[in-house]
Amino acid sequence: MTPFAYSKPGQVEDALRLAGPDSLFIAGGTNLVDLMKENLVRPRRLIDINGLPLREVRATAAGGLRIGALVSNADLAWHPEVERRYPLLSQALLSGASPQLRNMASAGGNLLQRTRCHYFYDSQVPCNKREPSSGCPARDGLNRNHALFGASEHCVAVHPSDFCVALAALNAQVIVASAQGERRVAFSDFHRLPGDTPQRDSVLEDGELILAIELPPEDFARHSTYLKVRDRASFAFALVSVAAALAFDADGRIQATRLALGGVAHKPWRRPEVEAVLVGQQPDATAFETAAARMLDGAQPLHHNAFKVELLRRAIVRALTTAAKGTPI
């Protein structure tokens, strides 16, 4: 591990003054410490933000919910307001990692975790995400867990978070701060597709710090579900996952739909035009099969992950069917 300086400021302003291109913020460290151990990242300074006042979960003026960046995944999953109003988020959090990691991992850090592509973690092989222009061996190598959508010739990795898939479905916003002030980023815009710059996972600039995540006051609590398909029941990343949420009108027809996919792209994958197709439909197998087929339009499977196309189709139909039946309370 490369030597580094360490600071633990007590105020956001102090943390931002210390920030720069050669420094990194650390909270739970459940991903960053691993990256440092493998010499995949080499910050000259670590800024420990655990002393900052960013652990509050509270209602917003608009009636939504504000989640401080340092709230642990465990505390957030079991928070009474999250369980009552946003059970989709609670389900996603509890499907991820292990109890020990959920106790350490933070809400803000969850957004910034790096891909679990084995080529990215092996410093002895090329990786455009780690060293731009060095190559992407996953394209023609072992790519069972890799992308179906949004990939480029430079990278076919997927984002590993369950939490982020639920946040995408819920139209969350991310509040970030820098020395220049605060800004809001729609969750759909927060993570980037690889394009020609796969080393950039998000739109965060050097020195920017996530302060909070805000959820809008939308009523999907009664009809939502998070379905995660993986190789084993615990401590495994998704082969595919689906966050599905529905709202109904007085006649029982679909009034609003949210559908976000995980394990299939560089970011949580949504297609609002497909969600719109379900509006006004009866919540039946025909409608859900049609939506699943349209969500799969444009899929570009690799040599080892073609099985994910049919797996994903079935998962979408199952998730929508489960959400339509009602969220268990």
C-alpha cells in the first residue's frame, strides 16, 4: 500500500478545503480499502468524513425524504420511514452484501463503489477503467457477469449496487458540494456510461462530496418489489436485478410505472418510454411480457452472458407481477 496522509475534519467546509485531485473521501471504506490494498487507487491523502454531521434521515419540505450520506446501509434499511414509505429501497439494501458490511457501508459510499469486474481488480492485466487506452480483456475473455446494455468497445463492466437500482426507480436526487457550492444531480444522470472515458464512473468532479440523497414524495409503497437473481443467496452480486414499482387508478389500471434493472449496464438501466407503455394497461401477463420484451430491445450479449437475456426477461415479468400483487408489510 502506498503511504498517504490522513485527516479527519469535523465540518463539511473543512473537508472540502482539504479535497483535491490527489485526495479521496473515506466513510465505511468497504470498497475503497480493498482498492488501496491492491494498489488500484493511490491517494496522497485520505479525508475521513465520519465526523461530519451527515447521518440524519428526515422529511423534506416537499414531503419526500432526505438521507444523509453517512447513514449506514443497515440503519437505512430498517429505518421506520423507509420501511413504511419506500419498502423498495429497504428490500434492495437488505439484498446486498452481508450484515457486517451493511453495518459499515454508507449511503453515499454505496453510490461510488467501483465495478467488481475481475479484470479491473487484477493489476497484472490491462483495463481501460484502471488505465485508459490499455484495453478491455473482458470483451473477449470471461464476461459472464458483464453488460447487456450501454457498453462500449472500451468497457463492458457493470455497476454492482443494489441500492442504486432502487434509487433510480424512485427518481432520487443526489446533493453534492464543493468549494464552489452545492448542486443537485438527478439520479438518472449521476452515473455515466463508459463511452470513451470508462475510468469516470459518475459526474462527480474532483473535490466534490456527496452530502445527501433525496427521495420525492411518490406513492409506490403498496406495489413495489426488488428482485435479485444471483449465484447464491448471500454475499453475491446480481446476475440481473429488477426494481419494479406500480401505482393504480380507481379502475385498477396502471397509472404509473417504474422499472430499473441492475447487473446489466454501467449504471442502473431504465427506459422511461417502456414504462410509459404500461400506463393505462391492465396489470396482466400480456402487458408485463410486452414490457419485458421492449426492455430487452437492443441487448448486446457477449460470448458468456447470453443466458442473461432470457433470465432478465423472466425476472422483469416476475417482478412486475409481484409488485402488482402488493408489497408485503
